[in-house]
Amino acid sequence: MIALTEDKRMLGYGVMTPYSNIFCFATTRWGGFSKGDYASFNCTPYTGDDAESVRRNQDLLCNSMPQQPKELVIPFQTHGTKVEVIDEKYLNATSDERTVMLQGVDALITKEPGCCICISTADCIP
């Protein structure tokens, strides 16, 4: 992995370098606003972390990318097999509908420009 930010908050996969239209990365726990058990760079809203800290971390994440995404799409993972396609149906859904669509989802697929699809990991391989 290669450091994508000076503070090593974001790490990149060198194997993806030939694909200039895809930005693939992993984040570390360091350099964010969360406190306590979630310290410090928690970007996942489903953990019980302070919502304002998560929002600030997500803003920090988006501002660290070479091109700021229109939005982060973060599913509520359950270690299952459900896959959600992020397409016009999702993008045109209300916030509440989107929340329902992302429940129990462990993989995301999209071809929509500007959507940063995410997964959360701790002790498992993405």
C-alpha cells in the first residue's frame, strides 16, 4: 500500500495505478474527530459514534480525495450476501428510502460517476 495523504490517513493500492478513472483506497483510524472507542477517523454512521464527529470525518475524507465525490454510500453491513446496485433508483430515493436500501448490504456496485461506494472493516479483509 502507498500513502495517499501526508498524515497516512488514506492508503492506496498500487495495483490500481493504471486505472486513472478509479480511485481505490483504505483509511486508517488516525487523524479524525471521533473520541473514545471510535477515535479518531471513524466515517461509519452505524457504529453509535457521535453523528457530528462522523460527519466531520466524512467531510475530511471527501476533501482528501483527488476529486471530491458527490456522496459517500456506506451500507449497514451484516456479513451476509446482499448486494445493492447504486443507480438512478438509489440516487432518486429519499434519505429514508436510501437508509432502508442499505440495510444488511455487504457489497455495492455502481457505474455512477461521483459516487464513492464504501465498506467498513475492522478485523476482516475487505
